[in-house]
Amino acid sequence: MTKPSIMFWVISLLGLLWNVLGCFNFIMQRDPGAVADLPLAYQLVIAGRPGWVTAAFFIAVFGGALGCVLMLLRRATARPALFLSLIGVLLTTGHALWLGAAATGGLSVVISSGMSVAVAAGLVWYTHRKLGLDLLG
């Protein structure tokens, strides 16, 4: 097993931080008082979210956090966890965009959703590249 580079640790830790913030976001969105303090576009997305999208959001953020922990532990199981997280992100983002968040003045919803897709896809790609080839032989 080769020793991971500093960049591996940086990417793993930043990915974990990103996903832990997503977990915090998920938990805060369960509080109606906290949702009332959000901009209208976010409130509309949250109010229009069916149960299956809430489950996808849960899988996206908690699966991503688990995947990053597994990545830090240099486990191959990080890849499927992060892949499931990516699927959750795509479902959650797709639903938010389908609701027309941009049309309601929620350009920030579109930007943050795009960032979430980029980070999740980047982590899947990175673990496939690093955990698939370098760390596991």
C-alpha cells in the first residue's frame, strides 16, 4: 500500500467538512423556525420536497460524510458510499431545479446545487482514481 499524498488528505478532509455542513443543513431544515429564516426560494424548495427527495437528501449528505470518513481510512468502500451520495445529490438537485427555483429568484439555489453536484462527482472521481489504483494496488 502506497503512502497517500498531502493532497489526498486535504481533499478527504475538505470533502468531509463539506458533507458535515450538508448534514447540519439537513438537520436545520427539519426545524420550521430555521426554515422560516431562509430566503423565499429555499423555503419553496423545502416546502415542495416530497418524502423521497428528503430521503435522497439524507443519503446525499450522510452518505457523503460516511464516504469521506471511509476515504480517510483508505477503504475501498468509500467509492460506493460516495457514489450513492452522488445519486442522492442528483435527485435532490433535479427536484429543486424542476420546482423552478431559478424562476422564483433562487439563483443561489441553482449555484449551490451545481456546487453540490460538482463536489459529489469530484469525490467519486477522485476515490475511483486514488482508491482504485494507488492505495489498493
